Amino acid sequence: MVEGKTRINSVILQIKQAEGNSIAVSSGHLSPSERCFAPSATAKVAGHMQKSTEVMKSVQSLMSLPECAEVARNLAQEMMKV
């Protein structure tokens, strides 16, 4: 159980880091100087998407839908006892 919590905390930390590193992409016309930086911006976006995909795969490998449903049912039962 402790190992599972540690893995979940690790994934949560990765998610928070990915959110902090996200960048906004705006549409519209680019100036010549902006065009110079467009390839590096595209590479950055691709890198962030790669990291996001890795985080989502990690979360998916940690928890399955039946397991989440069971935890939710148990939590609901505990709350009804109070």
C-alpha cells in the first residue's frame, strides 16, 4: 500500500511539473523575428506533448477503472457510516 502511495505521489508531482511547463500557442501572423523562433517553439511543444503522454501512461499503469470504482464504492460506504 505504501509503495502505491509513493508511486501516486510521484505521478502527481510529474503532473504538476508538466502543468508548470506548459506553454500557450497563439495563432495569427508571425513577424520575421518570430518565424526564426517558430521551429524551436514547435520542438518545445513536441517535447511537452511527449512528457504529457508519458505522464498519462504512468497514471494509466498505476490505476485501472475497476480499481478506481471499487475505491469510490468503499469511500461512499465509509461516508455513509458517519
